Amino acid sequence: MHLTFALYNCATTYAPRRQLYISQNHILHLTMPSWIWTAFEKTNEARNVKCLDCDQALKRKDTSTKTMWSHLRSKHPDLFMKLKKSQEESPFRKSPVRSLHSPLKKVKLEDVNASFNSGSSKSISKIKELSASINPAFVPLTMQPQITTINQAPSNFEALQQALFKAIDLQHQAFIDSMESRIVDLLVRNNLPLSFVEDPDFEFMVSTICPGYQPKSSPTLAIKLQAHVMNFEDTKDE
């Protein structure tokens, strides 16, 4: 099973998503574009490109970017040095690209761990983004303590995956329980029948406010309501 993250480049507003796959052998497979695509764009002719700086069209024999780098080296040396430096600075090569045509790259997990260790708060932020993407209606305010194990050694990465999914499941279940309790309170306080939750207008309202929540049927909520009443009676007796 693969764990997929959507990586974003915070330095630019037009950077596309990059997909990162963490396989069981702890090798990260990144679909990464080259920085060269910040200086070129594709034309209507197959494999041909145009320099955005001088508008010169280049013909390529294949999908390699060698011809494009050679053009920058000879015609735009300053830009060539800048892009080369930017591409070599990070193992992730976070480039503000305009194209996603690139070969599959492999990045060692040690490099990813080093990146995470350099900014744990950013790592936690990425995990929050991931949990929110799984359930759009739920944005966790806090994460479980075990999520901080993101700084552990590569050998423990599978344990990190399990901790991540467990934390997301717990937070999601807490969200569902809270929604059901509020609906039961609504029924009790307004003396509404259980069939109210199956009304199309009610279902539409709930799905609009909380897209990630599916309203329970009246028999299911009846069990919740019974527990609610029993809890009320116990509190009353005290």
C-alpha cells in the first residue's frame, strides 16, 4: 500500500502539485518537473519548445532537456547559473514550473527525513493538510502526540504511517460523534420525530454545511437517543 502526499511549493502561487509515493521498501518516488521549464514553454509542434526570454524556438529529438540547458548556457548564462543552483539546492527540486512532463525520480528516505527534521512545525502542517483532504468538512485543531514521531529514523517509517492514519481515524470519529450528539439534542429540544433526520431538506442542509458527514438513519439515531435519555436520567437522579 502506498501513502500519497500532495506537496506544495509555498514560494510561488502557480506551482503545481507533485505526487509523492512512499513504497514499502522506504523509497520515495517523486514525479518532479525540472527547473528548466520556468524558462521554456512547449509549442504546437511535437517536442519543440520556445525560450521565454528570447522567443527562440528549439527542436528536440526526444523528451530530454539537454538542448534547453545548452541554449541557456550559451545565450543566457546568468539565467542558466540561477536555475542550475536552484535545482541543486533541494532534493525535492521545488520549482515553480508550468509543465509536468518529467521522468520518474527516486529520492532516498534519508533526504526526506533530513528535510522534515529541519522544520517539524511545517511537517505537522502538512499532516493537517492531509487529514483535511481526506475529510473536507474536518480540519483538526490538534494532532495526536504520536504524530511527532515524524522525526524518527527511516526504519520506523511504517510505524509513522500507522500512527498518522490512526490519528486521522480518531479525529474523524470524534467529529462524527459530535455531529450525532448535536442532532440528537436538536430532536430532543424541539420535540421532533426521528423521521426528521430522513427529511430531504434536512439531509441537504447537513451535506451543505458538513460535506464530509453522512446523516445517520432514524433507527441508528434511536440508539443514540436512548443512550442520551438514559444519561439524562442518571444525571437527574444524582
